[in-house]
Amino acid sequence: AKWGSHGHYEVIAFSPDSPQEAFDLTIRCFNFAEKYRVPVVLLASETVGHSAGKVVVPSEDEIELIDRKKL
């Protein structure tokens, strides 16, 4: 999130440590973006991007999604 803010506002950012956490945090980023109506940054490092690991994808019913409320 370099140059993302000059301190005038808070930025929501997540940084995963594993491929599984990257998957889980991606869902969480979308939920936070919908809830707070702001961009959310997923700071994935090169290490996580090039690593291999088992990712457990839950069924669609098990994934919690936040619906955007209309103003």
C-alpha cells in the first residue's frame, strides 16, 4: 500500500502468510469492502505468490458473504 495514504484517513489492509490464508483473506477483503464501502488492500508478498501449498476451498454455503446495504 505504498503511497496509499498521506495520513488523512485509515486504510484497511491484510497480508497473508500462506496460500490458504491468501484465499481466506481475499474473502475477508471483499466482505470488509462491502461493509465499510472502501477499497481494501491485500498485500501479498512474492514468497506467498510463488509458494505452493494445499488450499482447502469450502463449499459455497460455508463461505460467509456480507450483502451491501442500500442507502
